Amino acid sequence: MGCASRFLAILLVLLCGASSVHAAQDVALERGAAITDPATLRALDSGKLRLDRMLFSERLADSSLANSELFAMPSMVPIRQAIDGEFDRYVARHKASLPNETIGVGDGFDFQLFERALLHSTDTRFVLAGIVNRMDRIYAAEASCGEIRLIYRLTRINKAASNDASPRLPMTLNLVVKAKGEGTAITCSEIAARWLAVSPGGAVSASSGPLDLISAENIDRIETNLQIAHAPKSTVRDFRTDYLLKVFRYDRNARAFAEAPMENQIDRARLLADDGLKREFRAWLLDPVNLAAFDRGTVLIPEKFLASGAIAPTPVGFDPSDLEPEFGLVQGEGAVFSEADVVAALRKATEGGLKLQNIRSLAGFERRLNDVTCSGCHQTRGIGGFHFPGVDWMADKPSNTAVVPASPQFFGDQARRRDILASLRDGKPPDYSRGFASRPQLRGSTELAGTNYYDGWGAHCYVQGKPAANNDPSFRDWTCAEGLSCQAAGKTSRIGMCFVKSR
């Protein structure tokens, strides 16, 4: 992770210090695809979209449930138990692999654990921090017109318990609801039109427009992202923070949430330990039909190959060896994919008439293998381990995330998502494909040109070499805007960032 520390200070400036510069532009980018207006979210959090009212629609009390009551509800108990189990396994793995480094709650430890008692405390609750339209995922949920995500941030409600400027804690709970409920007559086109009619930064009512369709009956699952531990920079390591990712599907028969496999979160350890499963996964992914979806970023890997939890460490650099969890699946002794496997599959696909948009090399295959996963995606251009920390409308002195509620990857993807919404509204076949997590598609628009989301200062890029024929075909189009040059971030990688040309 040496290259990560080299660029950490620059990344922090990009994500936080430049927030005021990009704030107006970000509001325009998210129009029709997200709701981040603080006043709107405050009002919605006191109404039907308050978390306990969404989970328990019969609840009409004025005061919201504290987490101590929330996680005591029978439907939520499995979530608490699963997260407790992940904490226990995390501590056990740490003690086995790093026996000389202490771990516990508080400043006196090498690895400082999140105080999990705060998760189910009388002093905390989840506060609505943003709403995100994910109808661009209709390919994964066609009958329900994709998804809408209500993102809640763990927050102290007893300010006396904290001296921080912001009462927010490093955890989000993402309540994923179907954009269209079962038996609803409205079409996907009509839903998309409602979202696109929302003005940038404009107020939205929960009883009209796109939010009128959201109800407890539409709940599909809960996704959690928790900063499980962090290690301050020391003489033996760079600063590091680990994020625990989990998914819980709602079982309507049991009326409870149950731990579930995470979409495309490849279970590396299990694959590498099982030769039969390894062969089966290799054959499945390299099949031309699945390889095409993999290239487009719309692949849905069968659950038999997936994990039900993941740890995403941050920061990471740009070298493949920094990327988790997929490093080790490609090349090397015992790996799932050899270079020959990938090269042969790509050749077979192109000879069969498949036009690959992103994966045109072994390195492109490996990068895509990483960024289709939950953990790999959260390690790419995130704010810490989050892509949507959300709006902080409760702080007396709002932090930078009140201005920049989401990551560069999130904002870089908004043009693509709105393009899909417009196609749905207009009755045209949508193009659900996406570029790499590091570098969005322009899709015929110049909206992102010159920004740090695409080719401006701080954007991810590829160092061009000579002769041009030696440039990796998966990344050779990752150039920088006029006046900037791509500067490599690692010793072995040509992936870097756009900075002002040195004189």
C-alpha cells in the first residue's frame, strides 16, 4: 500500500477541500437521480420515510425509535446477531494474523474497533441522509423497475454524549425498496418521468411525485456499511480503515431480515480452496454470454460463488496488488484464471462478433473483476469506505459532507443514470452498460469533460507510452484534459491521476 500513502493527502483535498468548487455542479449532476437537499431530507425523516415507520408501517408515534428499541424488534434481531458475529470473527482473525498488534475499543489499541454498543444504544438512531434512484439496475430487477435506495446514517441523538461538531457515526444503513410494487399499474416510463421532473435541489414531498410510490410493501433488503476498525499511521504501517459490508433480504413469510449473499461479491477464499468450484466459476464467467455482461458491468454472478460479508480496507493505491478481494484470482499458482484463459476467451468473443466496450486485455479483465464486487467498488474513488455518506443536516457546524454528500464515483455515474431514466421515460431501449468504476462513460455527453470525475485535475488516467501500440487497449483512452498530464501513482502500474504538467 505504499502508493496509497503517497497520494492520500491529495485525495483528501480532492474529496473535501474542493467541495465548494464542485457543489453547484454536483447538484446539477444529481438532478432527477438523487435527493440530497437538507431541508427536504429533514422533513422526510420526520414523516413516512423515517426508518422505523418504513420498517414498521403501523408505527405512528411522534418520536422515532432509538436503536436500542429498533434492534430489539424481532425482524431486526438477525441483523444485530450477524453483525456481532462478524465482529467476533474479525477480532479472532486479527489476533491470529497480527498477534503483536493489539485490538480493542479506544485510543490505546493498535487497531481501534468501532464501539458496537453504539449500534444498539438508547443514544443513537438512523437518520435519513439521502435518497438515490437506481432504476439503472432494471436489468437486475425488471419486474420492479429497478430500485430506490433510502440511505440512513447512524447518528447520536444525545448530543451530550459527544463533543464532536457532527453527531454522525461511521455507519450507513441502506434500505433498498422496489421502484414499483407488486400489482401496481404504473409503468417504468411513468416512474422515470416523475424522477426527471424533480428540479435540482428542489423540495420533494413524500405524498407526491416519485416518493409517493415508496412504501413498506416495497422493501427488498437492507445493506449495511460499518467502519469496523481503524489503525492510525505508525512506524510499522500506513493509516488504515476497515469497512464491514453486509446484506440482509426481507423474508415476508418470516417477517424478518435474513443474512444473504452479496451481489457479485466473489468468495475468493472458498474458490481458491475448491478446485471443482474454481473450474465451474471459470467456465461460467468466460462463457461468451456471461463475458459480454461482465464487460458491460451488468453481470449477475450466481450465488453459489458469492460471500455473505466482506471487509473493504482503505486507502488503497492503483497497483493491482492493492485491490481486494480479487487480487490472486487472476494469474499465479492456483489462481482461478490464467493469462492464457483470459486471452483465449477474449479472442473467442471478438472472433464471434462480440464488441467489447471495456475489457480488451488481461489488466482490464482483472480490474473489472474487482470493480463489479461490493468491496472493490467501495475501494474505488470512495470517501473513506463510503460512496454516499449523505447529507449531515443535524450538525450545528456541518462538515464537508454536508456540501459533498457523495463520492467522485457517485457523481461521475449520474449522467449515465439520467441517460437511462430519459430512455425509459421516452420509451427507448436503455443502455445499461457502464465503464470502469474509476472512469465513467461519457455516453455522448460532455457534461463531465474537464472535471475530476472524468479527465480533469485529480481524475484517474493512464500514462501513455511510445510506441502507442504498446498502450493497454483497456485504458489507452483514459487521457487528461488540456494542460494536464497523467502521473503514475505506483511503481508497477501506469494508472495514475491527472495533474498540472510539470515545467
